[in-house]
Amino acid sequence: MSFLSDSDIILILDDNEPWSKSCSILYKEEKIGLVGFQGHPIIPTKWSDRGETLIGYEIYEEYRNKGYATLACSILLNWGFNKSYQNLLTVKAHTIHGWNLIGEKVRGNPASIRVLEKLGAIYDGHHHDDDVGEVLI
């Protein structure tokens, strides 16, 4: 196990499978969510080509809208890009449709999109996934 940290956030990374298992996100020693890569950058997947991986994250409801997802993703991205021998060139993310406060379906998940924007992500279009429907990339 490796521990990646910045400020009050700690990520617990599985050294054996860092490209395929989620990291626990700890804040003040309490688990507040998960973050992780999906797919090794040297192995193409349905979502990524060689040199790419997909990042995903979830923050438990009581800890949302406090910047923890952005910070956790930033820590993991820094780790991934610093592993230059892994050939990571691009990180992709997608977000499924969400719901606003009055129960209306909205395109994408606005909170998740905000995290990606803060990380410097660029909207690349949308795609239909057989498992979850339309996703934004």
C-alpha cells in the first residue's frame, strides 16, 4: 500500500493494481469516498487508447461540494503523470446524466462536470454506453 497525500486528504493506493482498483479517500482519518483509474495506460480499453486511462471518483453525500473530489483527483493525476515509465499521456473522464434539486434530468452531472473543469478537462463530446446510456466525455 502507498499513501498519497496533500493537505488533509490521503489516498490509499494498492501498489499491486494501481491502474485498476479504486483508492480510498480519507479526510481526517475518515473514509469520504473513492477515486481511481480504470485501465492501464499501455492496454487499450473500450474507453481509452494506448497511453490513456479513465479516471473516476465518488464522494459520499455528506462530504460533497467541499472540493474533496477535485483535490483527490489532482493527487491521483499527479501520481499517474509522474509515473512516466507507465506511458500515461491522456486521462479521460465521463459523467452520466444527473438530476437537479427539483428532480429534473440534466445533461451530465453538474457537480462532476465542475470537478473536471477545475482539473482543466476539455469537453470532447458524448457517447452512448450500453451499460449506462449517454455519457459526456
